[in-house]
Amino acid sequence: MIEFTIILLIKTLVVFGVSMLIVAYSTWIERKVLGLVQLRHGPMRVGWHGLLQPLADGVKGFMKEEVIPDNADKPVFVIAPIISIGAALSLLVIIPFGDTVTIMGREITLYLTDLDIGILYVLAISTIGSYGCMLGGWSSGNKYGMIGALRAGAQMISYELPMALAVISVVMVCGTLSLVGIVQSQAGLWNIVKQPLAFFLFIICGLAEINRTPFDMPEAEAELACGFNVEYSSMKFALFFMAEYCHMFIFGSLVTTLFLGGWHGPLLPGPVWFFIKTFAVIFFCVWERSTFPRYRYDQVMELGWKILIPAGLLNIVLTGLWMVIFNI
Amino acid sequence: MEKKDYVMKVSGRRPEKGNYLVPLFKGLAYTLKNYFGKPITIQYPTERRKIADRWRGLHRLKVDDQGKLKCVACGLCAKICPPQAITIVPYEEEGGTRYPKEFIIDEIRCIFCGFCQQACPKDAIELTKVYDYVDYHREDFKFDIEKLKTPEKFIFTGK
């Protein structure tokens, strides 16, 4: 029992540390890729090619003055970033980084837990994360914040549905809700081949869910100044920021898990393949940000309800037919 | 009755709804090409844009072999200077040697036209390629003889 606890503790620390490192460095990736796409250099001064930039940003975040507006709802204002980062971090629990390995005669699984309802847990907790945005924007007593919060709420609700529909067809193919089981069922053929439409839907809805550009309605810089986090400063802002990039990492690992075969891959060990695929998805997130203009708000709603949800339902029907005809 | 179309057509080239998928992928290809391209910005203090040989930057008062100023304080440069940025106080020794006691160029007033260089009969003043002098006060931009002798030390290195 003690041995189990110690192993679990070490695993938790490693997962937390590695994830925080990835979160910090995805800001570096973002700035670097955006810079290169715009024919600039991006960060170059702090460390080799700006590699220490995330540390400098972190120190800056701690040093900044903390401002709580007078007409803010203080308890909610304080608790909102905590909800946001808490939900993001609790999603890290079920991500399968790799298969079981044997170290010093003990079998160690390279994931924290394997919930039977893993993907359901993801959908549930990521919705709680949007409460962070909504409460934060609502409580800050600012009109931009409030409109950002309204948009965050509407967008999250609209895009949860097609995302869940895309996930359902994956679950139908794999026959399990557990993320580890889904990865194991992809040993031969990745789900992206079996479910191309679901993959497409999941990417679009995921981008909307993590508030990235084409769908960054809640924090549209040009329209809403900064959206729901406009009144936040110092470490509270940094928490929102970390939650956003943590969601990006989780989105990358979910796409990897559900569609790109998780840790499966030739030659290299499992976790290496997992991180290669995850970083490819993160790169895609930044790449499309540098390319696509933002959707108008009504167009976002229209795309969600009139195109993505019917497409998701159609995909489920097609998957069902396919499974009946080929008797899988 | 004949049906007339009263709706003015604003633009015939506007793509219909749902017809924007191909442009999206074109955009992705374009940004990816830029990503692998070479940045056009330069890392300024360490890396510098190439400037022309005839560049007119900060002034230098030349010295001869003995380390004395070539200038004889004739005042031609001060006379020809369009914004009147040059102030010269001459000094004459008993033997007849004449040199400037004070030679002040106000680098804020100066328009870097290079007339002083052309007017000088003794080839005593020239414009160097140094262009990045920074300071905090207006008085610091009034260069005296000491500063005018070595403009190279004002090249900004980022340190």
C-alpha cells in the first residue's frame, strides 16, 4: 500500500511538472511560430533563441501589481481563475502518456488513472472550466468582461454538443469509454482513417472549446479589448493564461488519444510518439491562428448549430450503418 | 407584369456561403511557406543593415600625425552650416598658429547635409557612418572637441 502511494505520488509530481513545463513552453512555441510566420524572429534575447522567455514571463507575472476593481464581486472574482486552472489541471489525470513499463521489477502504468468513463470525465470537466471564464467576466464589473463571458457561455454550450457527437462515433468504433482502451483499440489502424469526419469535427469543436482563433469570441482583442479577463492582473491573469495553454496541451493529447493512435508508432518508445503527435497538434493550433481571421459571432453560432451538429449526427448514423453492414 | 430586380448587386465575386474551404487551405499553405522562409527583420545591435559608403552620420574632427587638430578655426563650416549648428571660438598663439579653443556642434540642430565637410579648406572635418547616438539630455547632444575626436565610441552595442 505504501509502495503504491509512493509510486502514485511520484507519478503525480512528474505529470504535473512535465505538463507545467509544456504549458510554459507552448507560449514560447506560440510566439516563435507566430513570429516566423510573420517573417520575424520571435523571442531571441532571453537565452538561446529566447528559450528562457517563459521563465522571465513567469517572474514578471509574480512581480506585477494585483488590482481588484472596486465594483467587482470580490469572492467570485478571486475564485474564477482558480476554477479555470483547477479544471484544466484535473484533466491531466486521465491522459494516457504511454503503455505499461517495467521499472525495477514493478509494473508501472504511464498514466495516473484509467477511468472507465474517461472521455465522459473529459467532457464534463472541460465544461466546468468554462465556468471560470463566465464567472470571471461576470464578476469583474466591466462591460467588455460581461460580453466576453456571455460569448464564452454561448460558445461553450454550442460546441460541447458536436464535440460530444464526434466523440460518440469514436466510442462506437472502439467500444469503450476509457481513454486507455481507446488507444489500445487503435493498435492496428488509427481512428483518423476510420473516422475522418469525426476527426474534422473534433478539431473544429476543440478549437472553439479552448477559445483559439477562428473562434476566440470570449477574448476577441479587436472587439472586446481582452474579453472576460480584461480586469485581471498579475498572477490571476497568469492563471487564466496557464489554463488556456493547459487546455491547448490537453486538446493536443486528446486528439492524439482519440484519433492519432496515442502512444502507438514504430521504432521509438510510446511516450515519445505521444509527445511528437501532441506537439504536432499544438503546432497546428498556432499555425491556424496565424492564418485564419476571426469568425463573426453569429457565424460562429450558425456554424455550430446548423452545420456541425447535423454533420455529427450524420456521422453517427453512417458509423452505425457501417458497423451493421460489416458486422463489427 | 414584368418582374424587375431592384436589388443592386454589390459585388459579383463574393463567394457563396460554405465556399471558403479552399481559400482556408490556401492560406495555411501560404503561412507554412512563410514559416520555413527567412525572417526579413534583423537583430539590430548585433546585426546591422548595410549602409552606403557615402552615409553622413556623426562628425569627426581629424587630427594630424602629431595628434593635433587639423582645424585652423577659419569658421567656413560655421558660416555655411544651414541650421547654424556649429559654434567656433578661435584662439591664436604668438607664433601665428591658430586653432579652435572651442568647437561645438549641436547634433540635434544638425541636418547632416555634409556642407561643412565640403567647405573645409584643411580637410579637418568629416562625417562618419556612426548613426546610433543616444543620450538623456539635450545638453549631451552638444558635442565638444573631445567627443568630436572619437565618434566611433558611440556605436551602440546593446551593452
